[in-house]
Amino acid sequence: MEPIVFFLLSLEGLFIVACVAILIYLVFRRIDIKKTEDFEDREN
């Protein structure tokens, strides 16, 4: 039973790490896009 619990906890840990990595990537991507954005590029 313990290997199953270890596997599930590892899977949950990998999922959380992947979510945090994606969130950090999107934040830095948004910062880069904002730096290169001109007034003419904005859509209203």
C-alpha cells in the first residue's frame, strides 16, 4: 500500500511544480510583451 501512496503524492507534487512553472513563465512572458507594446498595438 505504501508504494501507491508514494506514487500519488509524487504525482501531486509534479502537478503542483508544473503549475508553478507555467505560472512563472506566463508572468515573465507578460512582462516581455508589455515592454515591447506600443500605444498603437493596443486594442480597445
